[in-house]
Amino acid sequence: MMTEMLNPMLASAVIFDFDGVFTDNKVYVLQDGREAVACNRSDGYGISMLRKINLPLLVLSAEENSVVAARCRKLSIECIHGVKDKLPALRQWLADRKLNIQRAVYVGNDINDLECMAAVGFPVAVADAFPPVKAVAKLVLQASGGNGAVREVCDLILAGYR
């Protein structure tokens, strides 16, 4: 396992996909058409610990859904959602903050994460990611999306910080 590269002294930022990373990739459609997802509360604690060490965090999601923005607001994470072509948005976000893409961590699960994962220095896949995503990852987590994957990444980074 290459956890030494998850040290925040080496990582410039951590970028997460939302669906399939913060969630188990399921959506609940209510009878009035509203959507809901389930997130893991332990992920929120891990995010709060990364915020304490001032590591820049971003959720970058193709899905345009108010639930993504609401969860990010609650966790105090920057959020860019409704983005169909993620890589230009990622590059711009990093450039605006003068952050090195080769020192960025990207956590993904699906095909639309592949370009971003190939561009960053440390691509991470959740345990239940699609096989092509796992193939480009430097680290495949033990936890699946929505079941503590975000917390696992946070804990690995924090362990390198101590």
C-alpha cells in the first residue's frame, strides 16, 4: 500500500467524486419526484479532521442535484456539481489555488472519473469501483462507496500527518 503519498505534507488537495464515493451509488426517488441518497456520518468526521489541517478539499460531481450541494455545505467542502467534463473543472480549481495536480489525490468510482484520476499524482478508487477505475488507481480502498470510503482516505492522510 502506498499510503506514504497520502501524507498531507505531500498532498496539495483531495478531490472526491460524490455518487459512489460519498454514497453507495443508489438514489431513492420519492413519490413526488424528489431524490434522496444515504451518506455515512463517519465520513463527515474524517472530512472535519482534514479541514483542521487546512488541506484543500473539493467534491467534483457530474450529477446536478441539490443533495450534493447540501451535503457539501454541511461538511464545509467546496463543491462543483453538474459538470459533464470534469478534467477542465479540476484543472481550473487547482490552478486558481496554485495547487500542483501531480500532488493531488482524486477519489473516484466510475468511468467519468478516469480522466481526472489519470491526471492527478495519486488516484484512489473505492472498493466497489468499476474495474477500469481500479486499474488506474494507485490505491484501492477497503471500504466501498457510502460505507466509509471517504473516512478511510481521511484516516490514511491523517495517519501520515501524525
